[in-house]
Amino acid sequence: MSIRDRLASLLILHTAGTDPAAMSTFVDTYHPGGLILMGDNVGTGIADVSAITRALTGPIPLILAIDEEGGDVARLPEDVLPAGQELAQSPVQDTADAFSQRAALLHEAGLNTNFGIVADVTAEPSSFIFSRVLGTDPASASERVTAAVRAESSEGVLSTLKHFPGHGAAPGDSHSSLPRTDLDFSQWQRAESLPFRAGIDAGAEVVMLGHLVYSTVDALPASLSPRWHDILRDELGFAGLIVSDDMGMLESSGDPAYGDRVTNAVAALASGTTMLVIVADGPHPISPAVLLDGLEAAVADGRLPLETVNAAARLALTHRLSLAS
């Protein structure tokens, strides 16, 4: 693989529309490692999504992902299964059943990765994330996260835990701000970390880092923080794919320090993120070609070490090849 193709393999991109031929051309043009399908890709439902995913077959499968939490965040109209607070207040077996059926819907649609297991925890009804959490305390959330991961695995869907290190402790909406908390790290270890630990122990293949600032740990958002990547790898023992939340959200935060997508992408990959999710256009729209130009320049001038790119590309390819079996 050329350096540009290695860099492209670290991108999970979005392109609008439901035309399978156009989606295939997009992939052939930019060679991303994956696609995330949003509401504008779903059309009437699973039948339309299946037409897209059938057009995207190849010797190395793509990561074909969707945000399918259910409830407030359900892309597929066929998903009328319980989610979030409804599951948080129900027996753990209900979570297992819901995520088993949810994963079966993804499998039917030809999707192989769900950005769908909320491992955040909060008991605060005013929290942005409250309606989506699977538990209002670490113990109950951990039980349901474990059940969700095991259920998705039974259907051959890669499970994603989000939004590490935990949106519940950081008030605000990360789509339009940088939620911040001064929660002490030892408190994080005793509480917010537990559902993520449980999901990792249950076999989750993917962890999504949030654009969240835990100021006692790092002034940088977790998505750009080498410290948080090290904690996830070394303390929690996670060896799978680290993906970003939509990188366009950083640009929309209103913080001028994060106004440039190329700079943000370089920082995320250099800090240890395996694959970047890029959905929103942000205030300064940028094409995949321009992004790849910027990443290539960062490799050339040493801001993004080639060995870091190579390690991430190997890890991404390993997971993609596992989808072929």
C-alpha cells in the first residue's frame, strides 16, 4: 500500500445518498477503510441499505458502520426495539434480547459494525446523554453493556463502546461544544471507567473516543489526548480499534483551537486513534482528497510518524480481514 492508501485506510467516511453505484465510485476514488451510513443513506430501510452494502464488496471488507443505539438514535426504521432508559429500567436480559435483535437487523442490511453501545453513565435527567444511557449507576450500566456486547457478538457484528472516557460526567452536548469536567481521575476509575472496562472484558472490538475534556487528566479533548489513549490501552487493556467520534464536531465546538480538520486529524492519529470518523462538513467543508493531502504532508514533515500510521493501518486491516471469515 502507498502511504496515501495507508492513510485512507484509517478513514471511516460518509457520503450522502442512496445510489449504490455512486457509493461504490466514492470508495473506488478515495479507498477509505470504512463508511458510516447516516439517515440520508437509509432510504426506506433495510432493503435500500442492503443494495448499498452489496455494491461495496471486495477482497478486504470495509468497516460498514451505523449508529444504531435504538430509541433516540435509530437510523433503520425497522428498529423499534427498546433502548436507553427503557432498558436501564428493565431486567438485564431485555438488553441482551434487544441488542441481539438489533444486530440481526444490521446483519440483514449487510452492515458489520455498530457504533451503538452507550457506555456512558449518569443519573442526571438534565444530562444530554441521559435518555441514551443503559444504566444510571456504574454497576447497572456495566451489566447491560456486557449483555449488549455479548449479544452483538453472537450475530457477528463488531461492538463499539462510546463515548470514552464518559459523557455522563461532562455536561454539555459535544456536537456543539467541548463538554468539560474536573472529575478527579481516581473518581473516574471508581465510576465512569467501569462500564467501559466491562464492555472490553466482554469482547468489544471498538471503542469510540469522545470530544470530552477531563481537565484533571489532560487539557486536550480525549479524542486528541495521548494520555487518554494510553489509559485505554495500558490501564483498561484494550487492544482493538480506537475510533474517533465525528471529527467535524470538534470544528463545531466554537473553540478556535479546533477549527481546522487537517490539524485535528493529524493530532488524533498521532495520539493513538486507529480510525477517524468523518461525517459533518463543519464550518469549513473539506474533501477527502484535501484531507489526505494534509495527512500526507504531516507524514512528510514528521508531525505524523510513519510508524504510527503503519501500526494503525495494520490494526485496521486485521479487523477488516476478520470480517471476511
